Amino acid sequence: MFKFGDIIVALAVIGIVLLIIIPLPTFLLDILLTINISLSLVILLISMYTKEALEFSVFPSLLLVTTLFRLSLNISTTRLILGNGDGGKVVEAFGSFVTGNNPIVGVIIFVIIVVIQFMVITKGAERVAEVTARFTLDAMPGKQMAIDADLNSGLVSEADAKERRRKIQREADFYGAMDGASKFVKGDAIAGIIITIINISAGFVIGIMQLGYTMQEAASRFTILTIGDGLVSQVPALLISTAMAIIVTRAASDSNLGTDLINQLFAQPRVLYLASGVLFVLAFTGLPPVPNILLACFLSFMGYSLQKTIKETRMEEEVKAQDIEVEEIRKPENVMTLLQVDPIELEFGYGIIPLADINQGGDLLDRVVMIRRQCALELGMIVPIIRLRDNIQLKPNQYVIKIKGTEVSDGEIVFDNYLAMNPGTAEGELDGIKTIEPAFGLPAIWINGSQKERAEMMGYTVVDPPSIIATHLTEIIKSYSHELLGRQDVQKLIDNVKETYPALVEDVLPKTLTLGEVQKVLCNLLKESISIRDMVTILETLADYGNMTKDADMLTEYVRQSLKRSITKRFINGKKVKVITLDMKVEQIIMDSVQQNEYGSFLSIDPNIAQNIINNLLKELQKLTSIGEQPILLTSPVVRLYFKRLTEQVAPSLIVLSYNELDTSVEVQSVGMVIA
């Protein structure tokens, strides 16, 4: 049956439409009316046992189908009632049972049921569906931003984020559909009233003129049949309206409606005791004493039982917790968790905790999320999750940054103060605590909040403590990005490219290079602050030169030349640049000192010559920085890498570029030359 379910449903919908046209015998109509009642009951029970609305996402379409089914049955029963004066056993049983052979009572009860459904349940459910749909649509942007924040902070994976976005979209579609589907229920109630009026009035006329009934017999007969027909339709409609109201009024829950009601209504014994006391008092105020006293006793018993259960549960949990603690003590020490090292850690003293606590207005966690986004845009790498924790061993306002468990930098802030730095154009002096800015090592001064506006007017750059920590952390991540990029991270970057450029990735990995060789190239680029965001260009270059050499350093130089536009934009502002160059003799000395072995190439230069080159370099750098220029040295491609290695210990901020890494539109002006 389930195998051909789609065919059965399609035929059933077509059959429902045909019911409007084809006359039915009474026995078949009785079966269909019973099916209608049973189906409505099943839908109501499903809505009560549904935890989330999306678990019953087919409900709007099902609402339309059941409404059409009821209207088709209404037409069929009307045809039989007006044509033969007989609506079948189900209709007659409902009419006789409800009216008790008193048509006036039956009409009143029917009207009450219709009013309850139309004015209370249907109208209320319609309004709730409309408001829920509106609020769901309005909340979509905020929910999607929250998902993006969780994704950027590493709390969820890409697959989980896609599933959550899909769920949000489905919720919006569902409640929008429910808003529209509620109009079917409203229209069905109106149609039921109109059909009832037609059946009574037309049946009265037909009974007298065609069937030979007296006025009293016609009124009695057709009123009973009409009331029965209306009830057979309105009772299932009432059940489905109730199901719709339950669906749209329930928020997401971990359990079904029945369990939630029991757990939440009878969760507090004190409430049951109070209700019992009130009922006991009411029993002596003129109200019937027996039901009040019985209910008071029942609620007291329920409160006592619940209090006893809560106490026993609490004791069991305490015993279980003690047993677990004893078992943990008896177990051999589990050292596996101690072996895990966080890639990046930010530890801080208790005085900085308010900056990281959202409840106290701190935004340090949000800044960490933005740091990961910023590094993704600037460096093109996935920054690992940054672990924030307090450390009572630190000074109250001190913080420490660790890379792979080892402290690499620290700093100290002055709470409720601002750090003012002179960019070189500020005029005047400030009163405060002199210090060194931790991220760039620049001289600065701590000032209180009252001096902030004055310092800004004087030309100082003023930043708050959270910005200081965030900036320091960002610079540390950039400095150690080549150490943070692991093989697993590289695989994620390559998988991302593979979605759009599968042929390129297959040509490089594992056909030409291994994952480790690609990682070394990317780490070499990050070590010199070159963004690896343009992975397509990087992989294209590796595919071109990977068959020529496996030396990661040489491959890095080829990639750098392919990235010359981004390198130029990264290190050079404008169309002109002032640089230091190398004397031809120095370049020749370096080229002659390059040695090769099975692990690659390295520089083997005479220490005295190397010291002379470094001394002359430092003199030229001092001249360049004295005129406010960025220290850039320009050399030939074959020398660039080895000269950078020679000078990275004494001049780590020196930018060493080759001629092939500059855009042709840049005008180069040499302001110094390094000699041997």
C-alpha cells in the first residue's frame, strides 16, 4: 500500500471531486461519512503528539483535501435528503441522538456548535496563524544572521548551517501556508450554515409538495435529517479546526502536547496545595460541598504525591552523582583529554571578565567572531576556534595569548580608561599613564574617559580596552597564521574550490602534488603576509609548475609571481614606491652561496660577509623609515627567497619583493642600495 501511496492519494482526490457529481447509495455514503469522522480524529491526535509544527508540514494541503471531502459529502447527503427524504443511517442517527426527537433543541445545539467552531476556534486559529506567519517572516533575517555567527565562530558545521537555514525557510513557508489554509476552514463553516438553511427550507417544501408529508411531519423529518447532516459535517470540521489551532499555537517542544501539559500543570506541589485550600473554603460558601471537597482532596493527594516524587528523584540524582564521582576516582586517570592543545587561546584575569560576559554588556565574544571573518577576508584562511577562558593566576587586568598551548604575547589594560596613541600628527600632551601599545609596540598613554574628546580633537588615536585586546589578538593570528594552517584546514579550502573547479583540483591533487606539499606553499605565503584567498590562481600555478619541481620554496616563488597584482595592492599604496635595492655583487654572492640537497635548497654564506650585508641593510632601512616610508627591498626573483631568510631574524618587518612580483603600472624609485 505504501509503495503505491502517491497513486492512491491522487485517485482519492479525483474521487472526492467526482462525489460532487455522482449520486451515492446510502450504504456507501455511511461508509464515507464514517471515514471522514475517523480521518478527522486521526489528524487531531497527530497534532497533539507532534513536537514541532514541521513534523506535520503536510497539514495545510491536508486541510484543503479534508475540507473538499466534507463539502462533497455535504452535497451527496443533501441530494439524498432532498431527493428521497433519507440521508442514511449515520445522518439519521446523529440527528435523532442529538435532538432527542425535539427539532427545536437540535437546531439550538447545532447553532451552538457552529458558533463555537466559527467564532471561537476557527477565528482564533486564523488570527494566530496570521500573526505567526508575519512574525516568522520578520524573524528570518535575525535567525539567519545568528546561524552565520555560529558558523563563523565554529559552533556549527557548514552542513548544520545549511540544514538550519532550510528549516527556517520551511517554517516561513509552513506558517504562510497555514495562514492561507485557515481561510478554507472559515469558508467551510459558512458553507455548512448555508447548506443547513437550504436543506431545512427546501426539504420543508419538497416534503409537502412531492413526498406528501404534512407540515408537522415535513418540519420534523427534514429538520432532524438536516441537523444530523450538519453535525456529521461540523463535528469533523470542529476536530480539524482544533487540530489546526493546536498546531499554530504550539511552540517548538521536546515532547508532545499531553506530556507537556502534565509536566507543566503538575510541576509545582505548592500550587496544587493552594488550589485545594481554595476549593475547600468554597465548599462552605453555599456551593455544592461534595464536588468541591472531593476535588480539594484529589488536589491535595496529587500535591503530596508530586512532592514525594520530586524528593525521591532529587535523592536518586544525588546518589547517582556520588556513584559517578566514586567511579571516576576509581578509574585509571584518563589523560587523553590532557593531550589536546587548543590552536589559539586568550586567557585573562578576573578584571577582564566583564568584557567577555554578554550579561554585563561585554562584546569581546562578538569581536572574536569578527576577527575570524576579517582573517578569512584578508588572509583567505579558516582561523581555528579561539578559546576564551579566565585565569586567576594572572593579574586582574592582564591577558595572555597562546598559540598551540605556548604563550606568545601578553598585555595589560586599565579598566574604564582609553589608550591614546600619537600617529605623528597630534599636538599637545596628555595626562595619564604612559605605556606601550601591545599590538604594534608603539608608545601610548592611558587616559580617563573625561579626556577622550579632548585627545581626539588634539589628533590622538583613542581606542577602548576591548579594541586593544581584539587588535592585539588579530595581529598575533596574522603573525602565526602559517603555524595555524594545518593539513585538515587545507583540505577544507581545497574542497571548497572543488565544488566549482573540480577539474583543477583533480589535476593538482593527488596527480601532481600531495596535500602536504600544497600546505607548505600556502604556509610560505602566509608567513610573508600574502593572502591565500585566491586559491584558484594558486592551484592553477601549482598545476603548471608542479611537474617541473617539488621544491615548496620554488613553487612558492612561482605562485607569488602569479599573485603579483594582489601583492602589489597589499604592500604598495598608489602608483609610486620607494625601495631599497641590492648591489649586483651582493646578489651574485647570495646566488653562489645557495646549496642543494635532497630536502631542498638553503643558503650557506660566510658569516663575516653576511654580517656586513646586514649592517649595510640596517643603515639603509634607517634612512627609509626616517622619511616615513615603508621598508621594502626589491631584488631579482632568484635571490628574493634567500635574502628574506638571511634578514628575517634582524629585520622581521622588512618586505622583500622581486621585480616579477610588482605590477607593471607601478613606478619604482630606488632610495638606497645594500652593498657587501
